[in-house]
Amino acid sequence: MSEIRLGNRVIGEDHPPLVIAEVGINHEGSYDKATLLVDAAHSAGAECVKFQCHISEAEMLETDMKPGEISPERLWDIIKRCELTEDEERRVKAYVESKGMIYLCTPFSREAADRLEAMDVVGFKIGSGETNHIPLIRHVARKKRPMLVSTGMNDLASVRETVEAIRGEGCPFMLFHCTSTYPSKFSEMRLGAIAQMRDAFGVPIGLSDHSPNVWTCIGAVAYGAVALEKHFTVTRSWPGPDVPLSIEPDELKNLIEGSRAVWEARGGAKGVLPNEKPVIDFAYASVVTIAPVKAGETFGLPNTWAKRPGTGEIHARDLESKVWGRKAARDLPADVQVKWSDLA
């Protein structure tokens, strides 16, 4: 399975999953809140923090449209309020990187992509709404920086068009399975799509998750997800349309630790581990006498059974087939482990 690199961080199945704390617009346009979110993500152990680059006039028409059930406020007003200036975005990026973390950002227009390129970002995160915006996809792909592409609201055929566009420009990329409902029901998550897309496109697959907590994200690692994106806030008491479905610092910490644990536990095959040997010694049972046995006497239920520890020569599995019915080669007292040499 292929992998991609964001700076020094390799994303692929042979590496722990990258957890992306998506600040998005949870800063509500405040640089100070943005840095508070960075601090909180860093304290929780996050490697990567993701923002959104909005230049309202470049990405949308002014409209009275509202974002469904996400907020009663006009979408235009939300986006306009939550914009950071180019100077603020540069300062946020510098602040993230001063903490040793990866700065990612989603462009929603050509102008935003150009701004991020000028800021020297290590890669681009593409939102689900832009995935089938093929002209924008090509524009970003021509910059030849890794693209992390979410695929909510798109079927496999639509994703294939996006993949072909990116590959046509020779740009490294990975895909994210996503369900674009807010919040997503667990029954809508369809984690089987992770393997489906991996097999279809041969690239690393992540999960961009809008479900209410971290369970689905952690479970996705067992399905092969190599990166996990989750909306993040300092506290859900803050205002903001994405805040109610965001996780808080303790949950982010649990996500990071839990996803790594599942990553370490995945795969493998059934067998006995060397580290299980000490447990075998006390947990297994060996064949023992439960009554005195005379030489020439037949071993059977009245005089033999299997008991712990498992350090005897004859294992419990051999009691019925290899011990019972045989005769004793010598006198044996009760409560001793039977040896192979004790069988005539």
C-alpha cells in the first residue's frame, strides 16, 4: 500500500494514524481564539491542526441560504465573520509550527489555494464540497503539494473523476471517506468504504468524521484508516456552527491514544506468542494422578485427571487419547504429574 508524506510525517499503514484536529472556523474569526485552540490541541498530543481559508467573495455569491440544520444564520454571514486575514493566517501557521505540529488548511477558492501556496504549506486538505470541483482540484494539484481529499457527498464514480484529475497533474494524494451529515449517525458512517476506496484507487485512505464522539474514528483504524480528522474545540460552550459536533481536549487525547492502540493491535494471525509461555506454565493443565496407582494398573478416570500447572510432560489434551487405557509402568502415589516413562 502506498503512502504520502507531509513534511517529515509519513502517512500510511506502516505508521501510526495521523490525527488531525480540525479547528476549521471554530475560532469565529478571532486570532486569539485560534491560538488557544492550537495550544489545546498541542496539550492533548495532536500532531496536526487544520484550519479553513475563506475569502468570501472569491468562493461564493452573497446569498440568504442557510447551512441546513447546522445553523439558522446565513451561510454568507458565517463565512464572512469567520475569515482570518492573510496576516493572521500566516501568524497562525507560524504558531502551529513553533509547537512542532503540522499546519494544514482547506482552500475554498483559487485565491485561497494561491495564498496557502505563498505561505509554503506542506499540503492541502480538500473539503468534500470541493472534491468534484474539478477545475479547482486541477488548480491545486498543479502546485504538486500533497492533497488530502475528503469524499463526502460523492459516489465512487465521482471520486474516480477526482482521482484521475489529480493523477493527471502528477500530484501525490490520499483520500478520506466522509459522511457529510452533521452530526452523522453511526449507521451512516459505512466504514466498509475505507477498504472499498483503498482497493479501487490504491492510495492511503483516512476518515473525516462528523459522528458525535471518537468511537467511529478509533474503529476506523481497524478498517485500515491511516489518518483521522475530527472537528476540535476548547469547549462546546463556545459559539459556532461546528462547535456542537466538535470534540474537546480530553476526547482528542483519547482519540490519539485509542487510535494508536488499535493500530498496534490490528492485523496478525492466530498462534502462540513467546510472551504467552509464562502464562502457559500456570494456566495449562497436565496429567496427574488423583489416587495411588499400582504398577500394571490401568490408567482411567478413577486414578488420573488433568490439573494445573502446565509444566508436566503430558498435556491435558492427551489424557483421553494417550493415557487412559494404558497401564502403569511403576507404582505412583497420588497427586504427582504423570510422565511418558510412567506408561507401559
